[in-house]
Amino acid sequence: MLAMNFRGPRQIRLDSNKPEPEIKHPYDAIVRVTRSLICGSDLHLYHGRVPDTRVGMTFGHEFTGVVEAVGSGVQKLKVGDHVLVPFNVAYGTYPHCKQELYGNCHESNPQATAVGGFFGYAHTGGGYDGGQAEYVRVPYADVSPTKTPKGMDLENAVLLTDVVPTGYQAAEQGGIQKGDTVVVFGAGPVGLMAARFAWFFGATRVIVINHVEYQTVVCLAVIRYGPDHTGMVWPKFYPIMG
């Protein structure tokens, strides 16, 4: 199959003959990828800054796809389902999972002491190949994959696997109150989502500080003035080039 192949710091290639993944555990699913994104955090892997990133690894922790096969223990998914597959690999029943701290699941990454398993994020994250490939083995398929809402465009659906929830979490953890002025540093995809959710939580003014000109142009296109299709009226947006 076609897959991104890490060959060492600052060296990646498209591999045309990587073996297709197989069911290894009753709770596995095999997913044929339909959309996959490149995350800014993939650059840490590319630059060799994440320990134990091994040659041959396939990156990609935010993707969507169609279920092609399931293990005998999978109950919630069936062949043909289209699913969103987020970053975390989690078992679902261990203490951290019960607290919804899926990123700290020790069952999916038993050799670690602080983090759980992640798709496409080095052997530090469990050594699971990611979604920048034609097919992916998805462990514990009853836990993290979610069926794509019927009728949702795939270009929108794939944003729900990382970009949108990460921006939401940033705004939520900021403790934003109604009437606040909020400053967002960076106008990348997550920064844009954080700005939108800052208004969702009640901010009346949002300032985005950014130093990359093309991102600021995109920012102006995405963060619009006035009401949008949701019926919400967005407060004024202030882009600042730094």
C-alpha cells in the first residue's frame, strides 16, 4: 500500500510497498483512509525531536476512513461504516479512561509512565502507525473511533479528529467569561478554532496575533464579520501581524 515512511530526521518518503495492516487482536479494526491531515506537531517528529521515532514509522493522527474489517470482539462498528479516528489509542475501561483521560491510558502504551498510545507518534506513543497511509490498524475499535454523522462533508468531518476539539479545549481551559477580551497567539488551524470558540464561550473581542502573512489572509477569510450559517453573530475580530 501507499504510506508515508519516516527515514530519519528531515527525511520522509512515499513508500509504495508497505505491507497492509492486519487484524492482530479481537478488538482491532482495519480502516481504509479517506481523509488524513498533517498536524503541526508532526514537525517535531520530522525534525527528530521526539524520542524513539523509528525508521519506517508512518505519521498521521487525525484521519477518517471506511471500516474494511473488524475483529471478533468489536461490537460498535461494522464493515462499511465511515468513521472519524482521533489521536488517542485507548482501551476504554482502565482508571484513566473511566475519567475520560484517554491520553493517559496505560493499557495502550504499557511501557510509558505518563502518556497513553497515539497514532503515528513514535514508539514513545506506543509505536502505532498512523493515518498518512491507505490503510490503518485501529486498536480498541469500540472506544475512540466515531461514526461520521450522516451527510457530513468529509472535509469538515476530518477536522473533528483533532483541529476542532483542540481549539475547543484551548478556549475551555482558558476559563473565558462573558464579556472577556481574548488574545490568541498564532493563526494556524488550531488558533482559528480557538478564536471561534472564544466567542462561543462569551468573549466580546478576540485578538489574534500572528507573524505569517498568508495565515493572516486565511484568518480574515475564515473568521468572518456578521452572522454565519449557525445564526450566531460573531463579535469583531482583530488580526495583528507581529
